[in-house]
Amino acid sequence: MHQSNILTHLGEERERYFNAVAPPIIQSSNFVFDSVADFRKKFEDEYDNHLYTRGNNPTVQILRRKIAALENAEDALVVGSGAAAVAMAVIGNVKAGDHVVCVQAPYGWTHALLTKFLARFGVSHTFVDAKNTKEIAAAIQPNTRVLYLESPNSKTFEIQDLTACATLAKQHGITTIIDNSHASPIYQRPVEHGIDIVIHSGTKYLNGHSDVVVGVICGKKEMMKKLFESELMTLGGTISPHDAALVIRGLRTLPLRIQRSHESAVEIVRRLEKHPKVAKVYFPFSPNFPQYELAQKQMSGVGGLFSIRLKAKRIEEVEAFCDKLERFLMAVSWGGYESLIIPMCGFYNVAGREKPDLPWDFIRFYIGLEDVEWLWEDIEQALDGLTGC
């Protein structure tokens, strides 16, 4: 199905709601039945029917159909956050005594799920350098049930060979799960490489307006129904119909937004790689990136995230650089209309917290929808202020 049809028309039965262009927000918690027989029939299959919005809501269902089609998956579930999507997908595929192989340095709450939550219930894990499929193969145990991927990850952007990972996992009867938030289904569709479950922090590109927290799980209908009937219904990680409508609105412009972010990031990265006060740039679509060829093979674009290391001698210089930026907001997350930074130095010297794995001169940038020259002027003036280089 053509992408334009998915974003503009799929799932929108306009003749059922007064031929309105935008679908209605069915802001109802409850749905009624015509008879006992009707109640019984729908209760038998809540996955495909509307009983109670904690499970299935008409507005949310439109969003499910669109995202599943974008990922070329059979179906999707929409939940309350990206962390909820990760947790439900993993928990739904392990039990006590099982083992998970996971990429090194995953999203923080994925790391917490494996090391703090699931460990309490007898699920073990191994973190591996998944750039090398041989490292993954060496970590597989007889009780390994899940291979968890992030490609690219969200700070230093390591990439896994998705086809090779899927082939390896199938040989061992292992379920593959990937966080595809970074590239979005516009630039990467892991299902087409054989990956079983694709998850998103839909808070990022899918919504794209920094006003909704949402998670997505995509895959075969059998798997989605399994997760719906157990993890989603039991844990109650529901998204509201109003938030679903906002994400539907966000999807309308998804290809335009991510393309704009990508093109602007490519230009700014090109300039930063030549700047004398920048020590290193991390960006998968830069020819200088170690996995550039694999990135080109698996993705048609990469969006607006990149990271840099500054040539600074003291942490105070990095702090001054960040504070001098006027057109970049300092905030977590990414994928919205606004350009952002998240400085690693901000995680240093925090009471009660361990020192992070990344150095204090490391800064992640997200390029939003602003004019690229306007953003570059701001970066340039902040770099000019680095006196210790």
C-alpha cells in the first residue's frame, strides 16, 4: 500500500462519521451492546471489538492500523509510552529461568527492565557488542528466548545487521525485538529484514509535536493478540483516545518532518566534521561513520540525531558551550519540531547517581524543523566561545 494512502486514508471510514475529513475522537470509556448474544460475541474477542477503552477504542484502532501498515507489519498495539512498549514486548516473551541477549548501552529504561525488574523474577541477560553478529551468536544460551536490538541506538548510533540477526535468531527459535524509534518506519522497516517485533517511542517522530507520550508495538497479528490479551490488558498501559488523535494528526506530516530533520542534520554534520574545535562526530549517514555502508544498506535515511565530542580541556568549557546556545533547547527526548541538545556533562556530579559511561565532552544534538542556517549560526557562535581548545 502506498505510504500516502496509509497516512491520509487508511482506517478512516469517513462515511460512518458524517464524511468528516478528520476522524472523531471517541472519548468514551464504555461501549454498549444490543443483546446478550452481541455482548457474548464481542466479549469472546475484545482484540477486534469495542467493549472498554482500556482494551480497544475506535480512535486508537485507526492509529494501530496506520502504524502497522507503515512498518509493513500485520498489526500494532498502541500503549502509554515507549518504555511500556519495551516492557510489554519483552515480558510477553520470557518467563522465569529464561535469558535475553541485548545490545550494549540500550535505552535507559530497557537497561533497567533487564537489570532491575526482570532480574527479580529469574530472567537473566547478557549485553553484547551487537555490531558483530558473531558476538551475538557467542552469547546465545540454551535458555535464550529474546534477542533485543536498537539500530541505531540513540547516542552513539551503533547499527546491527538486521537480516543476519533475524536469520541467527530463527535458527535458535529466539524472538527478535527491535527499537526502531531512531529511523522510524519512513527510513527503516525491520519486519522486511525478518525481525519479529518492532517497537517505537512514538513520542518521538511518529507524534512529532512534543505533546504526547506514546509507545507502539508492531508484528504478526498472532503475537499482537497474545500481548494484548496478557500484558496490555493486565498491566493497563492504555493510551487515551485524545492522545491517539494527536498522533494521527502527527502522522500526516511524518515523511516531511523527518526528511527535513535528516537533510538539515546532514548539512550541519558536514560543517562540524571540518570544525577545528570538534573532536568527533557520530552520524550514521556520514561517510566517516564506521558502519556507513551498513547504514546505507538498511536505511534510506536516518533523521535528525547526531552526537559530537568537543575539544575541551575542562568540563566547565562544555557547560559554557551548552549554556551559550540560544536556538537549541536543552531537553530530553527528540523527534519534535524543536532542535535540542542533551549534554553528557549534565549527568556528572549528580548526587546519588553513578558517573555515566560516556565522557563529559559528549553532546547529543537533535535537529528539528528550523532553518538550517539559523541553527548553524547558533552552533558557530557557541563554538567560537570555546577558549580552552
